[in-house]
Amino acid sequence: MIRDMLAWREDARHFDFQGHQIAYWVGGSGKPLLLVHGFPTCAWDWTPIWRQLKSGHRLIACDMLGFGLSDKPRSGYSIHLQTDLQEALLGHLGIREFDAVVHDYGVSVGQEMLARHHAGESAAKLDQCLFLNGGIFPDQHRPRPIQKLGISPLGFLVGLLMSRKSFGASFSEVFGPDTQPSEAELDIFWEFIAHNRGNRITHKLLHYIGDRVTHKTRWEAALVNAQEKIGLINGALDPVSGKHAYDRWREVLPAARHHLIATVGHYPQVEAPAEVGSKVLEWLARGVTPEA
């Protein structure tokens, strides 16, 4: 696993975004497929399904601003800025049409991309957008205690108090009981989070929770307008956005695709990679035909 992580780091490419160096990865061939990671991790989250997906797709994934191996400025984080970053990466690579798979923090980026596409504000055409666990509907998001602290006036304490040990205990709570991350996996997640003292800005990255409330109407409308080309793969045991969020998806978006994995939590691509990869490939191959 450590060898895989070192190879991943070696494979990183970089481009400039508004004066910041952004790490990104590409692989495979075929129609471009953008992978957008979650909080507090990074593009490494996609490695369990990377090989499976790249067989028929040109994969693109970056560490967003403030995450992983990308630059971590002291301020300026918002979902709109991270969406600008994704669009800049697509432009840097000359991509004009793509599909996307988005997770956690990345679901808000996906919703903003859909909203821009619907309004004709994007240079590249977004076709299918597939969602994994995340706060798609703000009233269904159940933040963890560390997130509640992070968005409070004492949010700076999160970075000061967070350690590898406390991170491992908190992070493991969002996984299913039978799919817990190993200590070696937690070490790697933590290494990317703590790179360049990234753990000290954790509370600033939590800006997205407020963004979701502010832009609720815009982002939920984006889903309603795109039901024929979106889908949700959900880990039911996720305490943050599990089956309760899946049920809301089915209620609000009856024409959209959906797939529930009963035995996993918040990171289905890590906890059930074969099933997630197969479902993503199936849906992408079927195009915009919704699942019955």
C-alpha cells in the first residue's frame, strides 16, 4: 500500500490555478470522466476504483485547493472557487465534453457544475453526473462533532487539536462496521491531509457547509433539471448522509437513478470498490436512461 501511495505521488502532474499549484492525475483513454473527491481527503480516494474505471474512460482527478498535494492557502475557500478550479483543469487539458463522479464535498461541486451547464455558463459540456454519499440536501446532512466545532467561532481549535490518533478515531466512525479502514490506510489518509500542514486549515475548508445552505435553491434545482442524467450510489450505514439521504433523493428526484449499498458507510468507493466501479460503468454505458 505504501508503494502504491509513493507511485501515486510520483505520477502527480501540476498546473497553475490563480497562482496556486494544483496536483492532478490522468489515466486511461476514452470519454473523459472527471472524479471529484470529498472532505477532508483528496484524489487518492479514487485509487480503489481507478484501474476498473480507466479501462474505458480517460480519468481526470485533482486534489482541490487546500487538499492533498495541492497548495493550501490560508483563506479563500468556496465551492464556487473549487468549481472554477475543476473547469480550469478541464480547459488546461483541452476537454470539451465529459462525465463526472462526485463524492462528499465534491457533490456540491457537481451540483454547481450542473447549474452552470443548465444556464449555459460552462465551456465544457457535462453529460452524466453520478453522486456518491454527500450533503446533497442540506436538511439531510448530519455533521459530525468535529464539523460542528469547525464551523463555530472556535473552529481554529480543530486544526490545533487534530492529530493522527484523533483523526483516525473520528474518520473511522463514518465507515461501515465491517469495512473499517486499516491503520495503514488511515496513515495514508492522514499523510495527505497533513501535507504542508493542511490539518491546520481544516476549519476553513468547512466553508462548504454554509455554501450548501446559501445555494440550496440553486443546487437542488440543478438536480431536478437533470434527472435523466444523474444517479446516486449510496452507502446506507453512513451516519452523515446515509440511507436517510438516499430516501430523500428518491422522493425529490423520482426519475433519477439510485443504488443503495446496505453494508457500507460514507466512502463506498473505498469500502465496496468493485460494486461501485461496476455500477458507475453500467450507468455510463447506458447513457441517460434512468434505472427503473
